[in-house]
Amino acid sequence: MAAGGAFLLVFAVFSMLVMSSLGNPRPLCSDCETLCRTNCTAEVETSCSSTCNDNPLEGCRRQVFERCTTDGTCCSSNGTCTCDCNTVSQDRCRGITDNYTDCQACERGQFDYCYSTCKSGCNNNCKKKKGCHA
């Protein structure tokens, strides 16, 4: 995923340079921040989707709950039986993480890398003010 994200970023900066060389207007320097935030937010969503969307804790609870209700048995590992499948699923899935920390680290790392690279490329290829060609 990181290689794909880096490719998208390089492609975006390259596209901006090509458009400029073909006579299309370069972005205003004042627009670089908004442009990069928008592009990098989209890249983060793509790059970190598997980390952030896969929640092992919820998956475990869902599977145990479904099995519990389908089988009609609500017994825990210590031999006590209840018909509260929610409690059984919470007990059996104790210790499994929800990926929140991994998701946050992915999003922060991807955004910081993307944003700094994008800002640098944009600042090197932007117009200072409307009407200026420098």
C-alpha cells in the first residue's frame, strides 16, 4: 500500500508539472495547503483502509455471537451456561485489539509524508499571485 500511495503522490505532483508545461495554469501558492490537504486525505483513506476498516475485535465478537445463537449453546470455557451470547462473545474475545492504534499510526504517517512531499512540490511550481507568471 505504501508504494501505491507514493506512486499516487508522485503522479499528482508530476501531473501538476505537466499541466503547467502544457500551458494550463499553475496553482496559486496560497492554494497549495488546501490542494495538498485534500489530495493527502484521499490518499490516506486509500492507503490505510485495510488497517482502519478491519476490526479484529468486532469480527471476533460477531463470529462468536453468531455461532452462539446458531448453536443454541451459551457456555463459557469454565462450564457455566447462560443464554447471553453478548457476554459470551465479549468473554471469548477478551484480549483482541480493535486496531485503533495501528489505524491512527497509519493515517498520521501517510498524511505527514504525503503532505510534506506535496507541499514541497506545489510550492516549487506555484504562482505567487493572480496575474503573475513567475
